[in-house]
Amino acid sequence: SSTLNQPAHKFRIWESFTTEIPTQEKGGLFIKGKAPFISFVLGGPGSGKGTQCEKIVENYGFTHLSAGDLLRREIASNGEYSTMILNIIKEGKIVPSEVTVKLIQKEMDSSDSLKFLIDGFPRSEENRIAFEHVIGAEPDIVLFFDCPEEEMVKRVLNRNQGRVDDNIDTIKKRLKVFKALNLPVINYYSKKGKLYTINAVGTVDEIFEQVRAVLAAHELVTG
Ligand SMILES: Nc1ncnc2c1ncn2[C@@H]1O[C@H](COP(=O)(O)OP(=O)(O)OP(=O)(O)O)[C@@H](O)[C@H]1O
Ligand SMILES: Nc1ccn([C@H]2C[C@H](O)[C@@H](COP(=O)(O)O)O2)c(=O)n1
Ligand SMILES: [Mg+2]
């Protein structure tokens, strides 16, 4: 019954006109016989998730969905939830999963990509469960960029991208929220054998070499 209650995205119209039967199903995200490869990308604020995602996109052709970027885009659109999202981000808290998952869902549904990097998500157990229910999928792998707090604070304060949350007060709050809400998610995937911990200290290229090793082990090839 939970499948029947899912919205139309679970079954793309054009797929109903093809005689091809999907051989592998991942929730509603099956694309003519193939399910996309999903990697969640986790780590504290400023650990280098976005930087490494850019390298993965360049080298492996993943589609990069940053939950934070989607929320910032929503703020800029002056939509129904703009003020609410802005206030939550300023406070370093987590936006209700319903909002964030909907934004991710929209991007995934309008893409034919077979490789998704979902950056900065899930930030909480609530996020994780909402994704599983709405998208009907689990990640294949979870990359966790493990970085000492001191280094994360230094990086965020030097970022200079005009983000409303890149100030010492909000960073302290974000670090608390990371420990309280994100670490349980990281532990969850560790227990499931899906977690790959990357030492996020070093040059961008040194860190990317560790990422390469994980992707190679999953038979993902460059290009
Ligand atoms: N290995 C590195 N060494 C030094 N600085 C780095 C490294 N990787 C990224 N940075 C810099 O640190 C800052 C934060 O990086 P990035 O935006 O990728 O982090 P993030 O994990 O996406 O953070 P957030 O969760 O706040 O979005 C950026 O200014 C980036 O250029
Ligand atoms: N799953 C998410 C991701 C992000 N947010 C909010 C709260 C974060 O502090 C902010 C910035 O995210 P980032 O760019 O650092 O990944 O966006 C959220 O509520 N839920
Ligand atoms: Mg980021």
C-alpha cells in the first residue's frame, strides 16, 4: 500500500509505454533496466564535501545535488518556504525533511543521470527515513569526509562566499547539530557496511585519491 500511495514520480509515464521490463528496481528511480548509483556525501561544515564533489563530477560524470545549494536556491526564489529556510540556516539547524526531500526528488525526477552525488544529506535520521520513504531508495555508498573541528572552522571562516551561516556563532551551532544529528546517521551506514571514511586533511588532490580508490572499488570508471 505504501507503494500505491506514492506520487506519480514513482512511475514515469514514458516507461509505461515501453515493453522493456526494468531488471533492477530502486524505488521509482529505475530507468529502462538500470537503477542509478547513489552516493550520499557527508561530513561536518567545511570538511570539503562540495570541493570533492566538484572533482568527482569532473572525473566521473556524476550529477551533483547539494541539499544546501538547493535550499539556498529556494531562499533566492522567494517561494513559500524562503523565510523559514533562511531562519533555520542562520540558526545552523536542519530544515524539515519534507521540504528538502521534495527539492531533491524534483531534481532526481527531471534527470536521466545514472549516478547521483547527494551532498550534505541526510543530515539527520529524520532526513534519512524521509528519503527512503519518498524516493524509495537507499544509497549504494556513503562517503564521509572526516575532518577535525579546528580545521573545519578555519576553512569555513576563510570561505568568502557570502554565506549567511559562515560566521563563528553559526559555525558553533552547526558543529553541535552535526554531532547530535548527523553522527547517528553516519553510524547507521557504518553498521550497514556502506560507509567509506575519508581523511579530509591534506591537499584537495590527496583527498581525492582516497575518493578514487572507493569509486574504483565500486567499478565506477572515469569519464
Ligand atoms: N583539502 C582542503 N584544504 C584546504 N581547504 C580546503 C580543502 N578542501 C576544501 N577547502 C576549502 O574549505 C572551504 C570549505 O570547503 P567546502 O565548501 O567544499 O566544504 P563543505 O563540506 O561543502 O562545507 P559546507 O557543509 O559548509 O557546505 C572552501 O573554501 C574550500 O575551498
Ligand atoms: N539536509 C540538509 C542540508 C542542509 N541544510 C541546511 C542547514 C545547513 O547548515 C545549511 C547549509 O548546508 P551545506 O551547504 O553546509 O550542506 O543548509 C538542511 O537543513 N538539511
Ligand atoms: Mg558544501
